[in-house]
Amino acid sequence: MIKSIRIINFKSLGDVTLRLDKFNCLIGMNGAGKSSVLQAIDFMSQLMLGDVSGWLAQRGWSIGDLNCKVRKESNITFHVNFQTSTGEILTWTGAFNRTLMRCSMEVIVDQAALKQTDKYFYSDGKAFSIDGKVGQAIAFTFQGSLLSVLKDSELPENVFEFRNALRQIRSLELLSPHLLRKSARSSDHDIGTGGEKLSAYLDNIKGKRKEALIVLLKRFYPTLTDFNVVSQRSGWKKLSVIEIFGDQYLETEASHMNDGLLRILAVLTQADSDRSLILLDEIENGINQEIVETLVETLLASHQQMLVTTHSPLILNYLEDDLAREAVQFIYKTPKGESRIRPFFGIPRIDDKLRVMGPGDAFVDTDLKSLTQECIELDQQTDPTTQAKTASGDGK
Amino acid sequence: MKLLISGEGSSDIGTCNNAQGVCMDEMFSPGPMTIWLTRFLLEWAGYDLLAIPEAVVFVSEKTLAQDAKQSTGRMQALRGKGKQVETGLYFSNTRQLGLRAKVMSRDDDVPVMAVFFRDTDGTRSAPGQLWQAKWDSMLNGFKSVEFDRGVPMLPKPKSEVWLLCATKQGNHSHEVLENISGNDQSPNSAKAQLDQFFGEHQSATQLAEWCQTNPVDWSKLMTLPSFKAFYDRLQSVVKAIVSPMAALP
């Protein structure tokens, strides 16, 4: 499980650390940087997949869009803490060089290691070593992390687990009804960031997995009995759902399905997959309030890690208080334009509210503009550089 | 008449000595604001409530919060036109205090007045520019449970400013005191000025004792709008209890 991610110099994320639990929820005003956090994590995942240019092209971005415009450095730096299945905490630290499109330095260590020399993996961009063995020159080209191109058999078990977990992150941050409705080719085995290729992906879900998915779907839409994926000419796949009204079955093609159903379908397919961490932007979109509780329950019950963003107090109100204290993080922007993150209920007066009302009620009762200002003041109080300045000022 | 009160701590309304959420008589240590409150009641109703057994009941902030949390009743309506934010906390609290007062009044068969104290702008309750919104939400909380004997006690920015005003000389307006920062860490905070007046830091008990006889007259405090609002509301509620006919329009 990913425990935390610190990213420096990525879009509005000047220097941001995000603690991650099993379920995590980001809240904040428009433009505070919620989507940038999801994009940054998707970027981390892409480093392990090794196709940075393809990832940029898919998003319609250029490499120049990636860095934080209020900072001077060019490299994107990151620290990822990961807990392996044996409980060991690994830290992956690296610097992504935007000109070379790859990590010019990266290292994986056991966080508890006494000696800094105990490295599971190390690369300085010219040579690399694994498990402390003699270094080998890097005589080939690659994008992203060097780990993306190394053979599975070359990696120690814990590093292998870590790399795969990062590869298995799935971002659905661009989920759009328009893309969800589109037919897809049979060769497409995975759903895209925007939900495209859903029909081809669903075509691969058979037998018990399909039954389980329909049971889940019925919790949201009791009239739904099945979904069909029909193969068409040239391998195109067309999705439809079958509902029962009275004793009459009704089949609806994806192009006529409601947005909420399509989104739920996309989310459920991922919640049931072998993904490690799923990123969902504004989960409440297109979903009527009667099924919000079921949605929250489903996300919480999923065996994967979840990071969602929301503007909906209703979503938060369905979280238990203790869970909300851990899970809900407030993202805000400083006057300089950098995003920062704080546990929402870690702010004392917000926790006061939680003691008398639900998490969502506390959220809706809070003026996020004022809260941003308060958080900036709290940052200044804890920022050592500001404190040093204040101290020297007092001395004068 | 009985009095049901709740505040933030020992230096305003008071605290329980027995780690209970609700207390009275010798188990309750009244803070400076309770002393002032009972002085007004002595003046208008003619008796000292603190001297009457079980006449002053204190509910802790924590107990009130638990009441609110367990309540199944609808909270304040969501945001909307004409609806202020950052007021839900006060609304929920006075709503619960009002409910408790109604139960107490029914069980004991006496009129009960509820007084709810909060600083407008303590370090815990920023942003503090919304005095009116907070005042209204406290009244609305009482109103939401059809309790019309609720009195908000909402000093701006905090109770130390009311106490500080009581130490001042001169009959001019002291309204400017309400602009003092609510942050105790700021160099000229009301707390610091109060300590300066007494020559040393005063405990809640010492301040409560001082309040028994200070101020001699309330005219200086009446120049503070937040105090005046409390005073007027208190007076009208007390009048309605002690002489209901006189309070009629």
C-alpha cells in the first residue's frame, strides 16, 4: 500500500506531501490543485510504465506543462513511501529530468535501514545497481524510471512488488459520459482515463466476475438484470444494459444510458479489478443522492486503495467520524500559487465542528476561502524560514 | 426561575469540579461571566440564583456536543441565499441547550432561562468577523426548538475584552476595545492588558471574585455593542419571566 507521496515541482504542486490511507478524499475549492494531485500520482505510475511521451500525448500535454511555474528548478522530484505485503516500508526517491524524459537519479531504500548504503536499487542515470551488487552501465535508452525497463527476474521481490503496485494505479480522473458511451475495439483490454474503451473492457469480464459485477450494479439500480457487449464488424464492441420493468425486459444501448449508470459501471469495474490504487475525480458527478450511500459503501469495501476528490457534503456525511478524520484532506493554494494539503479535521476549529455535526455538515458550514487564509497563517507559524525571520525581527 | 448555562471554560462561564458533564451547586465553579449574569438577575428578579440550591445548572461544552452529535433532528438548512456559513456550530449548540432547558423546565415545573457563551474570535473560533451571523445563528438554534428564553453571550472578540472594559476609566465610548485581536499571542491582547492592570496573571477564580463587585456600574460596558446586545436580550427574557404582563407590547 502506498503510504505517502511527496512531489516537488509538478504543475501547481510546488512541494506537497500527501499521506495515504486505504480510503482518501481530497476536498478544496476549484483550482486548488485536486486534479493536479491525481495527475501527479498518475505520472508516478507512468514513470514505472515507461511511456512518458505516450502519456503526454494522450493528455494533449507537452513536457513544458509539467513543472510548477512558480519554481526555478527544472526537475520533478518525488518521494514515495510504500508498505510491502511483508510490512516493510520502502522509499523510492528520484528526480525526473524533463529534457531527458527519464529519471536522472533514483533510489529505493528500506526506510528502517540503519545505513544509507543499504539500497535495494540505485541509479545515477549513467549506471545502476540492484541489491548492493556491482553497478552496471546504462547502455540503452528509456523513459521514466529505469525500473520500467528492467526484467522482472532482475528485481528483488520487494522492489518488484513496489514497481507493479505503482504500475497498477488507475486514474479515472477524466471520466466522461461522452467517452464512456463510445464503442471500442476488441483489442482494447483496459479502460482509459476518461472511461473510453469501457465496452471492450466489459466484454472481457465473464463468468463469476460478471455475476459479481451485476450483483453490485443491482445495489445501485435494482431494475438492472444484465449487460451485453455485442461484437460488430471490424472488432467494434457495443455495450447495452438490460433492465426489467414489471415482466418486460428493456435493452438500452450505451449511447442512451444515463450518465450516472455509466459512471457507476466504470467505477465498479475498477473497484473489482487488480488495481492497487484508484483515482477518481468528483465522484458525485451524475449520481443521484439516493445511491450516494451505496457508492461510498462500495468504495470503502473495495480491497484497493482509493483516492477520490469531491465537492459533495453528502459523500462526506456517509463517512464515519474517525474515518473522516484520517481520510479527508483539504487542498488549498497559497498566494504564490502553490498547492498545499492539510488534514481537514486536523484543523482544530473544524474538528470542533465534527464533534457536533456530521463530516459533510462541517464541510458545508465552512467558508473555504477563510479556511485557506487560516491554513496559510498556520503554515507561516510552522515554517522554519518564517520563524527565523520573525525571530531576527524581534531581536532588532 | 432556573438558569441553564454553558460556555467554553473556567475563565468565562465556569467548570464542573467533578468531571461530570452537568453540574450544580458546590460541584460547579462559576466563572466571571456567570458572576455578572447572576448579578443582573439579582437586580431584576430580586434573588441570588447561585445561593439557591439547584437553581444554576451548568452543561459542559463536551456534553452539549455529544447531545448534538446524537441528535437525529435536522441541522441548520444547507447554504443558500441569505444563509451565512460558519454558523452551524453555534446553531447546533444552542439548539441542544434549548432542548435541555425545555426538559428541565417541564420536569421541575419552573421557568428556565438558558445562556450560551462563546467568544466571537478566540484562536479556536476564527474567522471572527461574523459577529452578527453568529449571534443570529445562536438565536435561531434556540428558536429551532421553540425555546424563547435563550440568551446568547457573545463578546467580541472575547470575554477578556468585557473584563478589560470593566477596568477602564472614563465615560466615553470603549467600542474600540472590540477591535483588539482575539489572539492571546499578539503583544497587546486583551489578556495581556488585563494582566497588566492587575499586575499579574489572574486565575479564573480570582477574576470571578473581582467580578462580584466590579464594575460598580455597567455604563462603560454598555458602550460595547456586543455587551449591549447581550444585556438587552437578557433583560427582555428576564422581564418576560418575572413579569410576563410587563413584557407584552
